[in-house]
Amino acid sequence: MQTVAQSIPGSKAKIRTAGVLSGIAVLFMLFDSTIHLMAIPPVVEAFNQLGFSINLAVPIAVIELVCVILYLIPQTSVFGAVLLTGYLGGAVAANLRIGTPLLSNVLFPVYIGILAWAGLYLRDARLQELFPVRKS
């Protein structure tokens, strides 16, 4: 069985960068799911603005946690990233629908998705083979 460091081709800096990028995305998603489970007042207000019932907070948090767990397991990380992308796309659509500010609200889930995919790309040799970076 290979360790994560053995399965990642490249330097230690690449491995650390992959961990930092993935870690930022995962920490945000864990924070987000936790506050959904707690249904704190800002979450209730956000759900009202988005037109969602607060009763959906727990199911949404569970879906988010399942996606994050799948992302963190090396054997299912690509599947988890695909599911996270769908989840984050729903967040983009919900924010677009109500006209929230583009750069701060609408695109924030896109930023998280970029971090998640960049971290996964740097730590998964299969993705690097599938999508090689070409040198001109």
C-alpha cells in the first residue's frame, strides 16, 4: 500500500501546496456544514433570503459532509470532488437567482471549488495524467 507522499509525483513543496489548498476548501466546507447543523441566526437569515426553509439546513449539511468525506478518502476523492462541484454549483445558482453581489457571494463557491480541484490535482497522479500541463 502506497502512502500519500509516495503516490504524489513531485516535490515536497507540491505536496504541501496540495495539502494547503485542499485543507482550506475542506475547512470552509466543514465550517459551513457545522453552522447549518447549528442553525445559527445568520444561517436562518441566509436561508430566508435564498427562499429556502430552515428545515432544509440539516439535510443540506449532511449532503455537504458526505461530499467532504468522499473527497478526503483517497479512493473516492475524485468522486467527492465531482459531488462537491455539484453542491457548490447549486450555491452559485441560488445566489444568482436572488441577485447577490457577483464577486463576493455568487463566485465564492467557485473559489472553493477551484481550491478543492487544485489541491486534488496536485495530490492525484491520475488527474495529472488525465489533464497534463503542457509546456510550450
